[in-house]
Amino acid sequence: LLPENKLAKQRAGGTWSELFDYDWVQNRYPVVGLVIWYLFISVLGLAVYPIIRLAMPGLADKGYPLSRVLGLVLFGYLAWLAGSVDIPYTRLTIAAIFGLLILVGALLAYYQRVELRQEWQTRRSYFLLAESLFLAFFVFDLIIRLGNPDLWHPAKGGERPMDFSYFNAVIKSTVFPPYDPWFAGGHINYYYYGFVLVGTPVKLLGIVPSIAYNFILPTLFAMVGICAFSLGWNLVKSNALNLSRERASDDDDRPDSLDIGLIAGLSASALTLLLGNLGTLQLIYQKLQELGAMGKFSWEPTISIFQRWSWALRGFIMTLQGSSLPIGYGDWYWNPSRVVPPLGGNEITEFPLFTFIYSDLHAHMIAIPLALLAVSWALSIVAGRAKWRNPLAAALGLVIGGLIIGVFYPTNLSDAYTYLLLGIIAIGYAIFRYLEGASLFRRIGLALGAVILLYLLSQGLYEPYHAWYSQAYSAIDPWKGPFTPIGSYLTHWGAFLFILVSWMTWETREWMAATPASALGKLKPYSLLIEGALVVFALALLLLAYLKIRIGWIALPLAVWAAILLLRPGLSDAKRFVLFLVGTGLLITIVVELVVVSGDIGRQNTIFKFYMQAWLLLAISAGAAFAWTLRAFFKWLPGWRLFWQTAIIFLISGAALFTITGAAGKVRDRWIVEAPRTFDSMTYMQYAMYDDYGRRLDLSEDYRAIRWMQDNVPGSPVIVEANCPEYRWCTRFTVYTGLPGVVGWNWHQRQQRVFTASWVEGRVADVGDFYNSIDVISAREFLERYNVRYIVVGQLEHAAYTPEGIAKFERFEGELWREVYRDGQTAIYEVNQ
């Protein structure tokens, strides 16, 4: 629980309208707000670009596409750090921090003025290309947002209510940690930091959060797309990364018309963000089975594949005869994120395009561009080849690295382990291998020192968060099944694996062709080690087979293959980096078959959190591998070229099916179809009727009451409203105002407060007793216990609780509370002090 001094500072905040006035031009005319938002994010990126040039000098594009993401990280961090040491997190403080970043950026730009001027003269087309791509990605997702801008859906509302409630609470907070809107008197014991990163610009610009929500999602989408493009571009264009004995011969065979950097960048963007898995093909196949089975369809693995083909064939014939496939609008984007059969594991096979189409502003969404930024930093360290002659650049690079690597712990905890390991290996490798003129022991010492310093920075820079956060789910348990079927695995990873296997096959062929048979004699001193490795590999395969983890027969050999290719003499650092990402991504997909995070729902969160990491690593790798494969493509025999072209067209087309059907399905899967398409994600409420507790509720009453509360309630006083199970309409006032309620979603609060879960259960019971009770003494005790200031009595409360209990609010009006708002059946009471 927050101490009293923290609570007092939180309550010192102003009303919603003082922060986000609906009558301000950026809110009255959201298109103007959109332009202001876009320009602000762009200016922030430009201010940070001189910093990123110094901190990540090894990148061929100097990190320009990454500048907006790093700008968001630096801007949010400084504002958060100020709030964490009790400097008020207000618009004035945030404006001062923005001014500071502009000043620092200007000074560093002047320091690098000669290089920047030359860069603009020689590489202007690349900068314009990066800006054009960012705008294209932004507009793409913005169109989807305009097609379905609503913040909630009764069947597929997801976790937007929790996300938006926490987002609003973070913005309204004046010190950190932010107060918990779903546990009055407490702070958010959850990785809330992502809301700080995206919320700080919103607070400064004064854009209403329900409007800003539909600005933030396209911005994150564009950041992911452009970061992926930068990674693909750098992997094939960086001279430092691609120095190797193989490079000259590769370049000689490349057609002059093939812009390998552009192909790699666009491929990495497409595979990371614009394409889905092959789940749409699986969806059609499954629905054909359901249609053909005529009520006998089952997910049981005992049903033979021949039976399934028979059902599908019958279903296909029935469609030709006029029957419709039983696919709803929501199925087109939902089902491909659940490609594993529902046999008890609750697996979520999510990927970035689904994440953005589904549109939960969840921690893992905000972490995606940060993850690509972390991979880019690691790549820049390897590309820098430890030539840090500039002490300022070396120090800045380490600090920026610590800031980037450390961001995952408070943003999306599961990512912290993977990207910390990646950063440590990158900096250790770069120093150990490329530190010029240093002895072996000195290189080892400096590498260890840099690794330790990076770790300490990643932890120390976010110490205020560590001091307040209580981690509950840190243990792992063995997973005993059900396991991922091979068909589901290939459905999710098939496109990536085909591209990577094609490239790795060619790399192996080239290695063998360049290695005379006599060179094998050099391996004789290592024969015992090689034999031991083969035994370990065989035992690992047998263990996976014994455990019935069938995907091990695919993932483990490919991971070992990637590890062997790492040993190829003369291999470029770019290819070594990609092979390391490939091996890491594949091992992640094996690990989630072996273990599960304790307390998970089956392995729901384990799969979807770590599959997302594997997706990013494999997508970036496949983007570069695709470009390298195209460069080699013209050396192949015609038959192989035809096979590869046919397969890649089929796989990419299958993945693109999700892009089309998923986006269209989301736009058409709107709850209130007659609601206007505006940027304001709250607008739908004015047109919505919702059925719950046996009654039809007019949500326009709630909309007007919420707006009144936004405009008239200062600070962060405690409110009480109806409580019901997750994913329903309850706790709507805490969602849309960010004001602290007595208790929010029961299960989610128990997850976040596992050590005091009984307190949550007690509050849920207390809320029900308060509304149902006719005893004025117990009502007074409840209000005093939780320091409640405002009581919501709307249509939902009338439906959820007893008429006798609801009647007390009018009966004791003026004695315990006074009515301050009334609209139809909706009233808001202020508790007498």
C-alpha cells in the first residue's frame, strides 16, 4: 500500500479537464490532434538522433529509423525518474524534460555537425525512404483503427479495460509508483512502465486518452515496422558486419539490379509485422472439417488424418453446393492466434500483426518495438567491433544499452531474460574478439567488466521500480502436456523455417564446396569432443521423444545446425548474428514445451510471451536470410529455382491471407455497427445497449456520467461501483476515468497481489455487501474503511444488486452522502466528509 505522503501527493492532481480539455483544438478536431501527435513524435526522434549516432555508431544507417523509439524511451525515462524521486509528474516537469532533450540533441548535433551535413548530402534518399516507410506503416494501422476504433467489445473486449484503466491512472498520477485504480490505496504491482512511455507525450500534449489511444497504436505499429526494416538493412549493408572471405565472391554473383539492403529491410518488416502465420489456411481447413463432419467434429488426437481429410473434402464439396463455412468475422483474426488444438494447455500463439489488429494496449505490445531496439543495440555493438576510440561514445553506448536492456523488467518482465542475455553475449563477443592490441587476459577482463557494467546499469537505472515491485511468479514447473503438435508448429513457424532452411542449406553447401577433404584432418584433435557432442545431441533427441515432444525432431536439429554453421571459418559477423538469433529462437520454442511459469493458466502466458520473442528473432533472421538466398538464387539449377519459387509464393500468400482477412474481420467485427467511426474510442458508448443480469442497459447514461466525473472530480479520490467477473461491463468508471476504485477485476488483482490475494477477495465481498445491505452502520463502516468519496449508482448497479439495498442511497441522501449528479437511472453520490 502507498504510504500517506504518496497518497497525499497523488490526490493533489487536478481534474481530467485540466489535463485533457475536450474543447481544446486537438480534441475538438482530432485530425489536428493527430497531426500534432505525429509531429511531436517526429521532433522527439530528431532530437534523439544525434544521441543514437554516438551511442550506436556501428549501424550502417546510423540508427536513424530507431530514433523515435529511443526518443520515447529517453523521454519517458526522465519523466518517470523525476516522478520516482517525488518531483511532480506534471505537464510542467514533462515540458522541461522535453526542452532538455531538445537542448542536448542540439548540442550533440553541433558537435557532429560536419558528419551530419555530409550524411544528409550523401544519404538523403535513405532518410526519405525511412520517413516514407514510417508514414506508410502508421497510415496502414490508422485505417484499421478508424475501421474499428472502439475500446470495448462484449465478446472480444480483451484486456483493454485493465490496460486503459492503468493507462489513465499512470497519466493522472503525480508521483511513482502510480496508484492502482483497481485497488484503492495501493500502487500498481504490475509492469506499468510501458504506460509511462506512451502516456508521457499524451499528458504533455493534453490529448484526451480515449482519442490518444488510437494515435498510440499506429505509432507503435510504425515503430515496429521501421525498426525491423533497419535491422534487415543493417544485416546485409553494414561493411563492418559483412567483412569476410566470402563477401567478394558473393557480391560478384549478385545481379546489379538487386538492391539487397532494400530487399532485406522490407522482408524483415513484412515477416515481422505485415504477415501472419499460416493459421488462416488452418482455419479454413478446420471449418471445412466441421462442415463435412456434420456434428461429429472433434479435436481429439485419436482421430486419424485420413478421417480429417475426408471431412474436409466433404465440406469443400458442400461449399460448392452452396453451403457457407461457419466462419464469423472475429474468427478471421482470432483463430490464427490459437493454432494449437484446445486440449487443455490454453495456448495463445500470438504474433505482432494479431497483437495490433486485436488492439489491446498491453505490456507485450509496447515491448515489441523495445525488443527490436534491444536487438539493434546488440547488433550495433557487434558491428562497432570494439573500436571505441571516443570515450564519450563508449560511455554513452553503455548507458544507452543499460537503459534499453533494463526497460524490459518494468515493461514486460518475461522479455528481460532473453534480451539481457542477448546484450551480454553481444558486448562480450565484440570486446573479446575485436579489441585491438590487447592480450588474451586483458580482453577477457575487459569483456567481463563490460558485461558486469551492462548488467548493473540495466538494474540500477530502474532501481525505483525494483524497490516497489513484488514479483510473484518467478518459479517454473515442468510441463507435462498436452504438447504442441507438429502440424500446429509448422502452421505457426512454417514460412520462417522454409526461408531459414533454404539459406542454411546453401550456406552448408558453400562451406562444403570451399573445404577440401584434406581439411577434415584438422578435426582429428577434436574427435573426442565431436563424439561427445553427438552423444549429447542424440540423448537430447531421445529425451524429447520420450517426453512426447514431437516438435523437438524439427527444432533441435535446426538449432544444432545453426550452431555448427556458426563455426564456419571466415563467416561474416552478420551471418553469425543471424545464426545466433535463429538458434535462440528455436530453443525458446523447445523450452516452452519443457517448462511452464508457475501459476500460469495451463501454459497460456508462457507460450504467448515467449513465442512472441521467438517470432521477432526468427522474423528478423528470415528477412536477412531471404535477401541472402535471393543473391544465391541465380546460381541454382532451374528445377530447384522452380521448386523454391513455388513454395515461397505459397507460404507468403498463405501468411498474407491473415493480413487481408484478419484486418477486414476486425473492421467488420464491430459491436455497435451504427456508431460513427471517429478517433475517440469512447464514442460507441453513446449508441450501445448491453444485456447483463437479465436487463438491458443503456450505456449512453454511463457515458454522460463518466464525462461528468472526468470534468468535475479533482485529484484521485476513491470511488465505488459494481463489481463482477472479468471481461464484463463492471468497473467501467475506473476504466474510463482512471480514478481508484475499491477493487477491480478479481482474478487479475489476485495475480498481481498473490501474497495478499485474500484482501482482494475480501474487497469483492465487501462491495457486494455494501450495495446489498440496508444497514446504515455497515455502509458507513465500508465508506470509512476504504476512504470512499464517490458512489456510483447506475443501471448496472440497479441490475446487479437488490432493490432494497439500492433504495438506501435515496433514503439516506443528505445524511451519509449527497447526490451530485443525476441522469435517468444513473446517480453519483459524494460522501459527506
